[in-house]
Amino acid sequence: MKASSKYQNEKTVVDGITFDSKKEAKRYGELTLLEQAGVIRHLELQPKVKLEVGGIKIRYGTGHQVRYYGDFRYYDVDKGRYVIEDTKGYKTRDYRLKKAILRAMGIEIIES
């Protein structure tokens, strides 16, 4: 019997890369086409951002610094800046909190 994921997502493989959902895999395909067309550049998967506000590192009770892992980061040529995207179906409390901290850091997340 196949184990189901917590949010009923189905892992999907594209270009040898395993994505957590069909939606994320589809967005990857769209972004690779945009990169080939020159609309975006420097497409990254699973970018990691350490959370810090006002010079204070946000830490777990264990002392480890809290990190946010997005689905994609890329340079948007039209906007002239880097963008972090997250493919969301369900927004957990943890995600909403990290998104708010990132906003305080000056980083906006685009949800696709």
C-alpha cells in the first residue's frame, strides 16, 4: 500500500528532480520556459533563507537558527530583483509565521 502525504500531495519527477507535488512540478516547467525565453534568470530550487530581524537571529529552543526553504528563487528581469516563490496548497501556521518574518526582513514571497 502506498503511503499518502500529510496534505495529499503526490510526489512528481521532472527532469530527474523529485517535487513534493504535481503543482510544484508544473510550476518548475513554467519557470524553466520563462528562463529559456529570458524573462527570468538564475532559477534555483529550494533556496534557503536564515531568519533574522533587526540583527537578531531567530532561533528554535534548541539554539539552531530558523530557516525558510522556498520552492524557487529567480531573478525577474522586468522587476529587476530576485523573487522567492512558494507553491502552496495549504498554508500552515509555521509557514504564515515565517512569511511574516521574511516580510519584516524585506523579502516578499510570491505564492503560486
